[in-house]
Amino acid sequence: MSIPESSCGFEPAMQVVSIFKHNPAWKETFARESEAIRAIATRENFFIDHVGSTAVDDLPSKPIIDMLVSVHHWSTVEKFLEELKKIGYRMKEYDKEAPRYFLTKYQSANLDCFHIHICRPNDRWGQDMLVFRDELAADQGLVKEYAELKQTLARAHCDDLGKYTHEKTFFIKSVLHKVERSFSVDHLLTHQRSELDEAQRIQIKMIFTQLAVAWVAACSVFLVGNKYLLHAAGAGLLLMLLWVHYSQRQQRHRSAGDQARRAVLLISGLDKVPPAGQKLRIIDGFEVSTLGRPRAREEDHFASREPPGYKRLSELIEESAYWTRDLQRFSAKIMTIIFIVLMLFIVCACGVAISSLTSETLIDLSRALVAVVVFLISSDILGLLLAYRNSATTIDEIFKRVESVAARKYTESDVLLLMVDYNAAIEKAPAVLPGVFKLRNKTLSQHWRAYISTKQTNAEI
């Protein structure tokens, strides 16, 4: 986790800590030296990265260029070291366990000084150096904080490079730990909830937008004159475009939440971290800020205390399916009530119209009501109602399958197939209506604890 600091084997003249204002020429110095290294090792296959404070704009630093050399074929590293010695580099440290090498090149006061850190590509030691550099490059606030720390430490330990370096390490570790936690289960759960909550809010907007379209269509029946009909058509078109916009946004938030959920199951259930490329895609997909939102905790989200493995993954799926099934059912009940209320309103309106209006007005009103009914049937109200019911049924089947998976001792094929089917069912399910989770949270928590207690009792018998 720690980043190697350039304090190993310093010549006495380099023991004094001197911090200089950032010099843009440092990057040019790095470029020249990296070309010089490539010139004397043309047959070697390696990458050279500019790391350390001199690689970050506006960051004060000691005037020493740090370079990270990642050697692909480690068997050739000894030959590479010999080539470096020919152009003035001296071996200062070798860590066999890492493995890594540290070399220095100090020249006269008027010439540049260099540090070279050599390791294998993708080794944690070298990756931490790159991550810390990139975090600084992306955050001016972090640069300012680090610069102030370095200047404070330089004043306090101007003649003790060891203490200066040691006390910087705490800051560096804290930054790396924060980056590492950015893909923790707690962080992913927080993003999952944020993205899905936003998808729920957008879904409500979609419903009201479609109802507004139905309202415009119904009102157009009573309009006289092409001018007003044209305005109604324009309003209907704008509302439909707004609905399409909401639909696209909702899909993005649902997709981001689903990606987080899949990652949580892998990390928490099997202790498997997705590849770097997949991690980047998941993080890039998050659109809702979690600032100010309470951080979700893995221990609060999942009741299972099994160690990572197929049994734990199965229990996570079982618990998630139990909650999701109930929330889908409850959402279906709410949509059923809404649909029935709307249909009763339409029936009552028709009854009043039939008993009190003239035949011509009655015909116009009937047309308007037909337009509303047709749109209600084709809109998200009826569609959501059916989708909630179907999803609840599918997820209930997955929940019941966990018992058979447990009976077969949680075999790899059973649990992985269960996870695939669960993910597919959740991704097809509509977003739960806003407020449903809060309404059902207490009741579901009590029911789940009772269910777990019963399972444990039966297992002990």
C-alpha cells in the first residue's frame, strides 16, 4: 500500500530537505532522461513513467526527477541495471520480495538529479505510485493540501530527510486508502441506492408526462379551429419528447444501479474484485452524487455473516430476493389502486355526462374519454402494474430455489446459475415506486429476522 520514498542511501549533500516552487521544465527534463535510458537499452521492453511531485503541475518539490520503470521481462533486469550504471546511476536499494530496485543519479549542483524505481508492470508497489500521482493531478485541492504539508514538514525537519519522508507517508497512505475504498462494498451500496432512487423519481415523472399527453389528447376533442388543434398537437409532441428524455435517463440510472449490485454480489459474496477495466466502467456510469447522503454499510444491508464463498453468495441472493419480491408486490398493489381509481373516475364521469348532456356534447365527451382510456391502457400505469406482478412472481421462484441449492451443499454451478437468473430478473423488474422501501422497511426487517431465526432452528434440529 505504501509508496517508496526517495530517502534510501542519499549522499550527505542530499540530506537537507529543500522544497522548490514547481518548475514546468521538470517535465522536459524527464523526457530527455527517459530518451537517454531508451537509447542505452534499445532491446529491452519497458515503460517509463514520470512519478513523484515533479510530475504534478503546481506542486512544490525537491528538484529530483522520479521515474518508474516497469520491466516486462524480469529475467533481463540485471542486464538493464548494468546499462543504467554506464550512464551514471548507482544502486541504492533492492527489495527481493517486491521485487523492486531503487537507483539514484546525482550530479553537480548545476545539473539534474534523478531517482529510478524499477518493478514489474502492474505490481502493487508501482501502481500505487501512479495512482497517487493521478489523484494529485485530478484534484487541485489535494495538491494544495499536499503542498502545505510538504512545506510544513520541510521547515520542521529541514536537516532530517528520514523524518520528512516518514511523516509524508501517512498522507500518501490516506489518499491511497480513499481510492481503494472508492470501490468498496459500502461505497457501491451507497451508489446503488442513489442511482435506483433517482430512477424511481424519474419513473413517476414519466407516468405524469404520459397522463399529460392523454389530457392534451382528450382536450383536443373540444377544440375548434386548426390553430388550436395545431397548438395541441405541438404540446403533445413536446410532452412525448420529454417522456423519451425521461426514459433514456431512467435507463442510465437503472443500468448504473444494476452494475453496482452485480459488483456487490461478487465482492461481498465471493471476495472477487472485477477487473480494472470493468471497475472503471462501473465508476464512470455513476451519475448521482453521494455527497451528503448517509453511507450504506455492508453489515446493515446484509444479515449473512458467512465468510466469502458460495454459501454466503447464496444467502445474499436469498435475502435480496426476499426484499425485492415484497417491494415489487407492494408497488403492484399501489398501481392497482391508482388504476382502479382512475377507471372509476372515468365511469362516473361517463354516467354524469349521459344523464345531463346533449347528444352532440355527449359524443365529444365520449371521444375524450375514449382517448383517455386508450392511453391509460397503453401507458405505464397498466404496464407497470403487470410488470410489478410478473417480476414479483419471477423473483419469488428464485427465492424458493435457494432451498434446493442449500440441499445440494451450495455447489458452484448451482450458485452461479442462481446469481445469473437473479440478476436477469432484477434487471427486467421495474424500479420500485418512491417511498415504498420506507413504508415496508420496518415490517420486512421483522419478517426477515423471524425467517432467519426459523431457518437456524430447523438446521439445529
